[in-house]
Amino acid sequence: MGILSALQSDPRGTIIILLYQIPAILIALTLHELSHGYVAYRCGDPTAQMMGRLSFNPLKHLDPIGTLFMLLFGFGWARPVPVNPRNYKHFRRDDLLVSIAGITMNFCLFFMTMLLLTGINQILWKPELWTLGSLTTPREFLSFQGMNFYAVLSGDNTVIVADATQYVRSVSGSSVYMSLLTPAQFQNISIATDGAGAYYFAMEGLSDYLRSPWLIYVQKFLMYFARINLSLAVFNLIPIPPLDGYHVVNDIFLRGRLHIPAKVMSVLMIGMLALFYFTNIFSTAISTAVYFVQGGVLNAILWVFGLG
């Protein structure tokens, strides 16, 4: 188990991460399922309301395995809200609306969180941060793939200044670095690697560039919250029953003609979980989709506000 090994190797750091992750997961999963139930209610089905599932109480919505997957892999699911399609006013239309309600909620939460992240990012850091190097840009602090995004998220007191890959083999004294950095900056520079052979100039003292230090805690929570909501939305779009994507495909492309028994759905879900656990097929595909969507949204936000 990743969490158990992390607790053994770095108990303090892992607990701090969980203090950010767990509330973000609880809120994202709760609002996802609440959206399903509320839209079903508006479409004529009171089942979720009668069973107490139109609630902001996370305990009414959590699925133990789905929540564990969120902690371990970054995507998972909650306990499905009970619905009775026979109560829908217009079956295929309402089934589609109920199915996309959770995905829509998570994507809207992701988008609003990205707007907040962008705004806070501008007032969190001192202006001189943006002059340190090629990797000290707003995008690097906001992109899920940004080096400085992970520096903040992991709690490292490090600013990644510039890519050093092209210089590593020809380093001689300090002449290579002095061409990119001022003498004052050079005093604090070290070479860091991301473990995949890519090298970066790392400047210790990230906290020295904080304009409003207390906002870093808000920013870190929003980073987790944005990533979790987008991961939930993308994961639930997979067209495998009983995920929401199956209903979307069935209602739009198959006109609601496909009916899969509950037992078959359970078998398919177990098979998908096995693939998640023993292979990286789904995790790689979901991560690629998450990075693609987040990159596009981030680029649009930065362009609108003139920060790109």
C-alpha cells in the first residue's frame, strides 16, 4: 500500500499531505453524488431524497474502496445515489441529465478552483520571483505538470529556476551558470533532477519569495482540490458500467437500448479495478487526459488575464 509505505518513510510529510487530500476528496465526492440525487429529484425521482442522500454529510456518500482509490491513485468513486428511472418524466433525456450531473459538478468545481488558483498565485508571490529563470512563470506554478507546482504541493522549500539539461555535460566552474543567472542568484544554486534524467537549477528558499505566507496553505488545498475534481470528472467519463460514461454513451449513441444486469456491471467493475491495480493502462490514459484538459483550461485562463 502506497500510503502505508509513505507513512513509514515520511510519517510527518504524509500526514500533512493527507490533511489536504482528505477534505478535498470528501468535498468532491459528496458534491458529485449530491448533484446526481438533486438532478434526479428535479426530473421527478424522489428516491434519493427519501433515502436521505440529498445531504452534504460525506458519510452518506462514501464508498470505502472508491475513497481508497482516490487516496492511492488520484481517481475513484463514491457510493452511487439510488435512482428509479421509472419516475423520470422523460426517460432517456433525464437519465442523461442525471448521469452527467456529477461530472458537470466536478468540472465546474475544477474550473472555478483554477480561477482562484490563478488569482491567488498573483498575490502570493513577490514580483521578483518571476524574474529568476525560465521555469519561474505562472504556468509552472499552476500546471499539474509544472515543476514548481509540485515543489509547492510537496512542501519543498525550493524554487526550480531553469532547465539545465543542455548544460550538465559541459559544466566547468561557474561560467555556465553565470550566463543565465546573476552572481547573487548563483550563490544559492544547485542541480536537481526529476528522476528521469532531466536536470534543473534549484534555488533554495521558496519561502523568501512569499508575499503572503499564510496563503500558501490555501493555495496547496486548492491545488489538490482542482486535481481531484478533474480526475473524478475524467474517470467517470469512462464508458464502462456502472460509471457515468456508460450512461452517456448509452443515452446519446445507443438511444438507451443497452440494458446491463447489475451482476454483469459488478463483474465489469471488478475487472476494471484489476486492470487499474495490475496494469497502468487506465491510469496512464486518465493522467494523459487530465493533463491535456488542465493544460487547455490553464492556457485559456492565463491568456484571458494576460499572464501567458
